[in-house]
Amino acid sequence: MHDYHAVSALIRRLAGEPDAGAVEEVRVRASPVFSPESLQQAYEMQTLDTPLEGSRLLVEEAEDERVCEACGAAWRLSRDDVAGHLVVCPSCGTPAPIGEDIGLELLEVRGARPVSG
């Protein structure tokens, strides 16, 4: 569900731009807690009947290093380590909040489509 909400916020930001209808590709960097496929599906669904319809969302996965507060294990976070709104340590199984710093980082908006009028 956080995929849907993150994409909603991205679309609101992009739709407010005066040249939103000319957008061909949107490139983002996403925390590993997001599924690139789910982000792309949410983007496609939410851009229907908007100036962004037909544009593509390209997702680059960010690296996220974590250290477990319980056992001290360090690892690179993957979607397999996420359960709902928690990160689960792969060494000891201790859950921890995902954190406030996860999200989508807008990297680039490319426009090349002609705007139909």
C-alpha cells in the first residue's frame, strides 16, 4: 500500500507542472522497501485520464544498509526483509520500524512527446 501512496504523491507533484502533458519518462530512485513492479503498476493506473497518461516510470533501486539494534548484524536491505511497515533482521528476526527516510527520489523527468491540442 505504501507503493500506491508514494506514487500518488509523485503524481501530484508532477501534475502541477505546466508541461506535464509533454512528459515521456519519469525516473526515480526507490528504497528497497518498494517493489519496482508495484510502483510502475500504480503509476500506470493513477496517470490514466491525466496529462501524464502514457508516460513511463523508470525505477532505480537505492541501496539501504541497515544495522540491527538487537544483535548488531549489518546487511543490505531487500524487499524480503520487509513485513508490512517493519524491517525484520535476517539474522535474529527482530522487527524494527522502516523509518521516515524511505521513499522515492525524483531523479529526472524527460519530455519528448508532442502535446496534442
